[in-house]
Amino acid sequence: MTALEQFGVEIFTQETINQRIATDKPFRPHNPAFLFSHSLK
């Protein structure tokens, strides 16, 4: 188990989040947090 998994942190990509979203139900997380990252080349 990684340190992130131990604390309940999940990292979603566009692909994995599309698999977890239920479009027929509203989603309201208890402790939401978002981090957006963009790499410049």
C-alpha cells in the first residue's frame, strides 16, 4: 500500500474519472479537493 492509498488519496486521470462518474446521479463529495497540473514543454 502506498502512502497516498494509506491516507485515502486517489489520483484520477481523464480516463479513470470517466469510468467512475455516474451521469444519472448528482455527486457531492464530503471533502473535495482539486489540483490541476499542466506541463510546459
